[in-house]
Amino acid sequence: MQKLFATIAVIITGAILLNAVEDFPRFGDPHSPPNSGVSGGSVSSSVHYLQNTYLDTRVPNVVTAVLADYRGYDTLFETAVILTAGIAVFAILRVVRRKDEEESTGSEEKACSGEFSTSDSDGEGRHRVVVGTACRVVVPLAQLFGFYIIAHGHPSPGGGFQGGVVLGTSFILLALAGGLGSALGRLREDMYLRLACLGVFIYAGIGLLSLFFRRNFLDYGALSGLLQTGGEEMARSHGIFGVELGVAMTVTSVMFALFANLSTRGELKGGL
Amino acid sequence: MMEWIKTTIVPHFNFWIYVVIMMLGLWAAIGKNNLIKKLIGLSIFQTAILLLYVSMGVKEGASIPIVDETMGEAAVDFMAQGGGAAGATAFPINPDLFANPLPHVLMLTAIVVGVATLGVALALCQVIFRDFGTLEEPEILNQIQTIQDDV
Amino acid sequence: MENSIQSYLPLWACLSSLAAVPLILLFRRETFLREAVTILAGIAKLCFVLAMLPIILQGSMIELTLFGGGSDGLVPIAFRVDGLGMVFALVASILWIPTSIYSIGYMRGLKEHSQTRFYVFFAVSLFATLGVAFAGNLLTLYVFYEVLSLSTWPLVTHHQDAEARRGGRSYLVHLLGTSIAFVIPAMIYVWVKSGTLDFGVQAILANTDLSYVQGLALLLAFAFGFSKGALMPLHSWLPGAMVAPTPVSALLHAVAVVKVGVFCIIRTVLNVFGMDLLGGLGIHLVLCWIAAITLVAASLIALTQDNLKRMLAFSTIGQLSYIILGIALLTEHAALGSILHIAMHAFGKITLFFCAGAIFVATGKKQISELNGLGRRMPITFAAFAIGAASVTGLPPMGGFLSKLYLVWGAAEAHQIALLCAFLISSVLNGAYFFPVVYRAFFLPEPEMDAIHADGACCVHGWREAPLLCVLPLAFTAISSILLFFFPSTFYDLASIVLHGGVANP
Amino acid sequence: MSEHLPVIVVLAPLFGAVIVGFFGTRDRHLCFPIALTALALSFVCSIGVVHHVATVGAWDYFVGGWESPHGVGIQLRADGVNSLLLLAIAVVALLALVYSIRQDGEKDAEKSPFFYVLFLLLCVGLFGITITGDAFNVYVLIEITALTSYGLVAIGSSRRSRVAAFQYLVIGTVGASFYLIGVGYLYLAVGSLNMADIRTILAANPEIANSRIIGTALVFILLGVWTKMGLFPLHGWLPNAYSYCPSGSANLMAPLVTKVSVYVMIRILFGVFGLGVITENPGWSDLVVLIAVGSIVAGSVMALTQREIKKMLCCLIVAEVGYMVGGTWLGDAGRWGLTGSMYHILADAMMTSCLFLAAGVFAKQFGATRLEHLSGLFRRSPWAAGAFTLGGLAMIGVPPMCGFFSKFYLIRGAIDSGHWLYIVALLGSSLVNAILFFRIFEIAYFGEVPESSESSEGGCPTRGRHAAWRTAPLLVAAALTLLLGIFNRPVIDLIRGTVVENIDIVSMQE
């Protein structure tokens, strides 16, 4: 019954979608409305981006500039979505033990956080010599690479999201190799939750700065008054970078938070 | 028939593919009983939309939307000389050389949203499994029917 | 000749009783202050109404628009005091004071519970009543109409027992159900048709091209939608609402609820359709016949009732139809009689209810068959009862005679002999169900008496009257009924202002 | 700073959320004051926006200062309608926040900071959706709203809440994705994401406006938002999600999320596709009105069968959504239906808020989750019962409550456009509501006070202290329900100004 209903719904939806496909522009058509605007209308925003990004922001990577500047408002909320996901997963899944319960069991060590029980009791790291050694090499490289991606989002593909994911992965790798505890020892639970919030705060805060220069929200050009270098264009470029840092912070910590919670069913101990 | 395929499917093959993939995902999201399978369907469904957007931004003969600095500086000089007003020489940045950046930006957002949704959904699955000991929807619904709620 | 004055008086008149609500709540522990507030609010209200009276008698109107402005066809909350509204407001605000005094006596005498709630909703319902009286457009009218329905529900169901629940349910189903189902669409249809809902010199629908069917449907929607008018077959809430304490019944029947119903129907006839349009379409006859049937049927049913209050309820249903029939005849004298009857019947009927309540307070008796010989114990009460009965029946020298005279005159004027007969038959029937009660009370021997009188009864000279606070109001209204026969000029003038100032052809 | 009010409305809760997340984990007592400050700021700013719109006119704000040409940056646009909705969101959110003040001492108190974070982020989403003028931005914000909602539903201690959240998640994601597909098709056809820009292009190029791409885009956007608002055939998630979640969350979500989705529909229809969509396709608009009628009928019938208070209210939401969707699609020349819908968005937000707050108070104070439990309520808790009564009366549509006036204008629109079935459904649903609520009033008014309740109240003295915090917002909500009705005129004036003059920017320029 459910399957029949699903089939009917899917067929109808598909038919409606395909019905419109005939009117679509050809695949790869450079003159389709998204690519070059409606004939007779104004130029499409995409052409505007391509032509003016460098002029406006001195950022060669148009995607980065559009993401963090022209449509920075979207991206702010995108970052907030990530934060939301992190918080929501925590709220749904995390098993919280009260302090008194913890004390009564007595077996937990409280190295990490007063309230959120975490433990690194099993010390599995010892038994994973190969993996541990490899990690020791790979993790710094991965983190370096993550920072590179964040920093190099201006002239090449990259940016806060991508770099943040790589950074997050490095912590996950640490957890995979040395147990969750070893990763949590480096990035404690209350830390990563705060870091996630801080990332969004940095993003929104940079946007808010421009309000004090009587410019609109997220108008990084206003920061030229603060930075004193390179005029508005460079200020935008720097603004974009600052924003990307915030994004990276949030992404890193939420990636790790998702992993930590999902892999331990919210217990944050034992591990895999 | 061939003619129809040539005029309708071939120039838009990417859209046909996206619709088919998306419908597969949608079917799984609605029709499957296992919650994880539903999620897989949902993910496929969301990912297919990425295909729709990204293929909108494709231009024949265009490259990635990164304006290299020499071209950019040329444009800056061009503008500095007031070239925009004169219009004698062409503007140095030819948009036809670069793919449309906007769909990529949008899809970056969509990817992120997809990941976030998936994360929350998996967390929910874990909690549901903890509570009910199963991930099969009919069984869960049965259990809900039988228990008096514990609010 | 149409001059109107902008004034906040109608608003203050409405709000004066609403303003009493917080005070009543504040003094819920100090019964004396609480009741004083109620009465003071009533006096304040009467003063505001009286302040407007001379203006109206000069032929002017008082208008007030709240949140007006904007000319794009929105309907504001507006007040407009004209002769008709004044008649009604005057009756309501005059009678509120004796009713308040009476209810103090009654509620104390019976030691009722939740008296604060009682006074609060009493005040709210008076607020809504005056709102209806002074409404300047159909929307405002409807708003206050509904407020009244709701604020009287806790009064009707005051006893909170199974019977009250039944009565309350029937009350709401009839009043709220019909107003939502019929009045709202009819009102908005009128708005669509004419672009306005304001009551003015000209009737709202005067210049629209209604067909016979549309007009009839609208008229019936209003007549049955305003089911507080208790036209058959939507009358059964009224006997059901008799579960209420007697002051409430008095208020419902004489002042607030049912009169609001007929007032709304009169407004509909005069200001929404206009006499010309109704007469031109000929649909008024349908309303006439419905009212006439109600008139006779209700009187016949009243004959069969043994419960005094139920009998009075059916009597009210009949008398309301007098008013509706009078206005629906569309002749000058019938309309005059109809408007006068609002006032005359109010004074007569409230007397009767006060008496019924007083009897109950003093003796605990509710059935007519138990009243034998009580007239000798409660001479004031039963004298007042006789006066009220005579007034409602239409005997001189009571006020009711005047209004019925005009009604019959109007029926003759309209050459509706059958309807004329309905008036007469019903009046005879009125007498037939009232006077046996008086006869029983005064002339039949008293059965063996046990000590059944309630605690609050005061015994003077072997009388066992109800508490003084009960007896005074009923004496007052009874005497007023007589006085209205001799001095009807205020109401008469107001009514003729309605007909000659408000209606197109004099 | 006053020139930045539209964006501060959105940012205030965002900063609030972040700060709560940062400091709240250390000291839980900071959460509530921070959240309250943030929402109060939003409230003040939205008053400023309403004032500006009422005195000056529609307000465009370009984020990042990217003003020209259109569609490069993201535009926020406040007009007479959405500024009022902003205000309503702020008010309802504040009330829900005050209601939820004492999470401590209950289960999962450690998670309460995260409750506040999610709560504030949900407000961000709602504010943002309401004020944005960019079609894609709506999607991002819809997803914020959705994700926080899933979290807030699942945060409850009930096992059912998790399953409800999961169902909500699957359906909600499909709905949002449909919206995304629709926006994609729009973008494909016109190459822009800015609503005003799209509207201009569509008006200038009728051949595009009539293409199948635009038609499909419309269909999918509608399917998306209908799913989100729980219109009848797509309502499956709604009753469970809102009735099994903790009442602190329900007080925020139930009044607002569906309403904001309705607003998105209105915004997209008129700001993007133009009024012509409705007036020029009478067949389709009739169909939509018919769906709306179905929603009204289905919601009312479902509500009649429920004995649980919250579930009943949830079913009523389905019916109310039908009111608004139907009113929007009436297509009468005077735009009365649209006026009614807009007003009903506000009215319904207020009265649903009132009713859910009341349901929460009943559940917390008396453990009353089913109709039978309300016996003797007027004696046990006269203030809460009185507030619930006002909310119920508004739902029935009794003047002078706000629910009446929206029906007044909706019916006006329906008579003008000849949708008789809609009128019948509207009045029928009013009568059903009357039955539903008076059934409750009767139980509460006539019923005896159960013995057990007294002892349980006496046994837990802290409840009494917190009860005031819960009852106060309820009373405010009830008062607002009444005041919005009595002072409906200024509100309607503001709405009319927008609906008649500049909801569809292009057709006004002609």
C-alpha cells in the first residue's frame, strides 16, 4: 500500500518535472538565462559576478567572493545551519549524566569537563602502533592542508567549508586511531561547542562591524576604515578571509561533534 | 521515436538523469520501511537536486570561475581608464570563458544543508533505536500503538 | 433636516458598565461595595443616556466613528444614536437599575454562589446591549450582538447543574449557531451588494437591484439569524434559558437579550432593507406570517404551562412577535406600535418576572398550581403581577394598551384582516393565561401551610413578602407601567422621530 | 543604527543564540536573560520596522550594500504585511520564551542551554524568512527553521516525540527540496534569484512567464510550502510533531512555523509570479481553493475525533491553514480574500499561541492532557481558563476577537469571487470550532474539581511559584487576541495598503 502510493507519487512528480524539461535550454548553452540573462532583460547576476568580482574584491575565485560577499547573508545562515545541526544532534543524542550520579558511580574521571562525562579509560592507543604512528604523521599534514585550503580560498578552489571539513577530519582521524578520548583530550566537548558558536559569532560580528561605519550589514568595504590598507577592495578581500575563518571554525567543530556523538550514541566514551 | 529522443532527451540528457535519480531517491524516502533506507533515499533525492543546479551553470568551452590575476588587473586598469564609458576596446574579462559561479555557491549551501539534515536524522535514528530496538517503521508504529505514552 | 453631532457620549454610555467590571472584581470580597459599584454604574449609564435624550428629541443624531479614516470601503466600528436606538437604550438603562437592586435582594435571599461572576457578566451584557442600541453599522451591531450572546451564557448557566448545562447548550446552539450560519454571510452579502454597512438616512439596500428570491433569502437569514428574536421554529432556547436565576430571566426577557433580537430585526427592516424596498418586493408578508403564527402558537403553548417562568417565557415569545409583526406590516402606525411595544412590554414583562422571582424567594414555589391564596400573603407582589399582566395583555390604563392599539390600527391600515385577527386572538389568549394566576392567588383558598418560606422573607402584618430589595423594584416597574399609559410622550416622540426622521416617506 | 532595523531583527536572535551557546554551558542561569534580551531587541526593532513602513512605506535593505543591479546581492524587503508578521513572531516568541523559563529542576536540565540556542535559531529562521526578498535565501532559512524544529520536537522526553521528529524530518526535507527544485526552475528560466527582479523579468517577457518551466516551478514551490504548512493531503507530520513535543517548543512552533510558510506562499505568489497567476487561471485557482476547502473540512473532522487537547489544536491548525490558502487563492478583484488571509496569519498566530500556551499550562499544572482532565477548570485556575476561553472564542470567530475579522474579510472575498463552497466550509468550520470549544468549556465549567489535583498541587510547592511565569504569557496572549480584534482597523489598514498598492510591484507600475 505504502509502496503503491510511493510509486504513484513518484511517477506523477517525475512526469511533471520531465514535462518541463522540453522547454529547458540546451545542456551547456552559454546563452541560457542563468548564464547570460534573459534576452532583452538586464544582464544576469552571473555575468555581473564574473566581470566585477575582481574589480570589487580583488578575489580571483569568483565562487568564494560570491559565497562570502555578494551572497554572504546566505552563507551566514548556512553556517548557522551547521551550528544548528551540531546543537540539535547534541540535544537529541547526548546522554547527560548529572554530577551526583557520576560521583556515585565513581568510575569516571573528570579530566575533561565538569558536566559532560568523557573518558579515555581503555587506552586503546597502545595497541595501535601502526595506526598511531601513521596518524602522528598524517594528522598535522591534514591540519596544515586544512589551513591551506581555508587561506587559499581566494585564488583557488577552497574556503572555509572545505578547509573546515578537512580540519574536522583530522580530529576524526585522531579519534579513529587513538580512541575518542585522545581526540576529546585535544578538543574538549565544551570547547568544540563553544568553538562552533564562536565561528558564527565571528562571521556575524564582522558583518556587524560595518554597521558602525554606517554601512549595511556585511559590507566589508566599510572595514577599510579599520584596516587602513588597500582601499575598499582589499578590505573586502580581508573581510572574506575573516568570514571564512569563522566558517571553518564552526565546520571543524560541528564535524567532530557529529562524529563524536553519532559514533558513541551520545555517550562520548569507549568509542568505536 | 528517434527524432523525439534527439530533440527532447539528447540536448537535455542531464536533466533526464537528474529526474530519474531524484525519483529513485524520493521513492525510497517514501516507500521504504527501514528508517536508514529512507535516509539514503532522502540523501539521493537531495543530491539529485545538486545535479540540477550544477548542470544549469555549465557553459560549453568554459572553465572554472576563477579569474586569474593578470586578467583581473587588466580589468582594473581598464576601468581606471574609464574604458567602461568609451567602450572602444572590449572589457578584458569575457564571461563566456568561465562557468556560472552562482549555482556552485548555491549548491555549496545545499550540500551543507544536506549534511546537517543527515546528521540530525542519524541522531534521531540512534535515539529511536535506543528506545524501540528496531528501525523498521511498521514495528515502531506498532509499539507506539500498544504503549501508553510516557509523558 | 438630518444633522448629526459628533460626540463620545454613546461610547461612554456603553463603557460605563464595562468599566464597572474591574471594580466589581476588585471588591469581590466586599459584597456591599461590589453591589454599590453595580448600581452606580447603572446610574452613570442612565445619566449618559439621558444626556443624549434632548439631542435626539430635537431630531439630531449623535455619531461616532472609531478607527475611521481610509476611504477604501472598510467597515469601522461606529456608533450612531437615533430615535430607535434611543428608545431601546432608554428602556435598557432605566430597567438595569431596578434589576440590579432586585438581583441584590434575590441573590442574597437565596444565598447564591459565585455572585461576583454574576455581577461581572451582568455588567458586560449591559455594555453589549447598549452597544447594539447605538451601533452605527451592521458590523458593529453584530459584534455587540455576539458579545451579548456570550456574556449571558454564564448567567443562564449560573447554577452549573445538569439542567443549566442543557439550557446553556440549547441557548448557544440557537444563538451562536444561527448568527454564525446566517447573519455573517447575510451581512457580508449586503456589504458586497451595496458597498457599505452604515446605517444612514437611506436604507443600505435601498438602491440595489435585489430580486425577490435574494431579498427573501436575506430577510429570512437576518430574521432567523438574529434568533434572539425567538421566531418560531427557533424559539426553544428561550424556555430552556429559564434555568437561569430570575433576575437574569428578567434581564433576558425585558431588557437585554430578546429585545436585542427584535431590535436587530427592526434595524434590518428599517435600515438595511428599508420599508420601500420590502414593500416593493412584497417579501414583508412572509415575515408577517411567520410572526403571526409564532404569536398565536406561543400564546396557545403558554396556556398549557404550569411552571410560572416557562409560561412567562412563552408569553415573551408571543409578545416579541407582536413587535416583529408590527414592523413587518410596514405601515406607519404599526411601526409606531411596534417600537412603543419594545418599551411597554419591557416594563410589563420585567414586573412579571420580578414577581415570579419574588414568589420563589419568599416561598420557593415555581408552579402556577401552587400559588393558591398566596396573594393574601404577598399582596404587593401579586398586585404588581396583576398590573404587569394587564399591561402585557393590553388593557387600559396600562402602557401595553397604547402599543397594542397602534399595532391593531396599523394592521387595519394595511388591510390585513387575518393578521389583525391574530393580534386580537393572541391578546385574548394573553388574558387567558395570565388572569387565572391572579385569580388563584387572590381568590382560591390557601392550602395547608408548612414553614417553607425562605430565610430572607420579612414578615409584616402576617405578610410574607420577599425581601425589601426584591419588592421595591417590582413595585417601581409596576407603577411605571401605569405611568407609561399617561405619559408615553417621550417614547412616542422618539418613535415618531424614527418613522419620520429616519424613514424616507413621512 | 535605525537604518539597519530590518537586519537587526534577524541578527539579534542569531547573536543571542551564539552567546547562549558560548556562555550558557558554563552558567545555565545566563541563558534566559540573554535570550530574553535578544528577543526583546528583535521586538523593539520590529516595532521600528512597522512604524517605518506605516509612515514611510515599503523598506528595502541591501545586505552587503550590493544595491545595483538587482539580484547581485541579497535584498531584504519589509512591507505592510511582513513587518506586522515580524512583530507577531517577536511577540509570540517572547511569550513562548517566558513560558519556558524554568527548565531547571526538570529532566535534562543540562540540555537547557541548547534548548535556548535552538529556540533562538528557530526565531532567526522565522524572522529571516519573513523579511527576505531573495528566493534562495528563503530556502536556507527554511532549513534553519526545519532543523531547529526537528531538534525541538525530539528534545522531549517522550518516545513518540522522536518518531514524530523523524517523520517530520523526512517530510519536511522533501518539502524543502521541492521548494529548492522550484527555485531552481525559476532560476533556469530567468537567471535571477531576487524576487523583485524575477517579477520584473516575468512581467516583461510573457513568453517566459507562460512557459512550462515557470508553471512547474510554481507547482513545486507550492508543493514545498504546502508540505511545510501542513495543508490537507500533506499534513501527516503536523499533529504528531506538535503534540508530542515539549510544550516549550510547541508554543513557538505551532503558532509560527505554519504561518510563516503561508506567508512564504503569499510572498512567492505575488512578489514573484504576480497576481496574474490567480486571476488568469481560474481553473487552477478554483482547484486550489477546493484543496483548501478539503483542508478545512479534514482539519475540522479530525479535530472532532480527538480527545487530546494538543492534538485537537493541531488538527485545527490544518483547518486554519486551509482558511489562509483558500483566502489567498480566491482571486477577487478587491483582494479582500488576500487581506483576510494576511490578517488571519497574524490572528491565527496570536490565537494559536494563546491556545497552546494554555494547553501547556494545563498539562504542567494539572497534568491535564485530555479533555476529560479539564473538569472544573474554571474553579481551579480561573485566569488560565479565562485566557483559554478567549483563545477558543477567537478560534470560533466570535467578535470582537481577531478570528472574527479575518473571517469577515475572507467571506467578503469569497462572495465577490463566487466561491460558495469555501464560504460553507468556513462557516461550517466555525460551527465545528464552536462545538469543540464549548464542549471543553462545558467540561471546565460544569465539571467537578477532581480530588486528586488539590493534593498534587499541595505536594509540590515549587509548581505554584513557576505557575505565575507560565500563566503570565498566557494572559498576555489572550489579551492580545482580544486587542488585535478590537483594534483590527489599523492593522487592516496597513495590510490593505500593501495588498492593494504594492504587493505586486509590477502590476502597480503599469
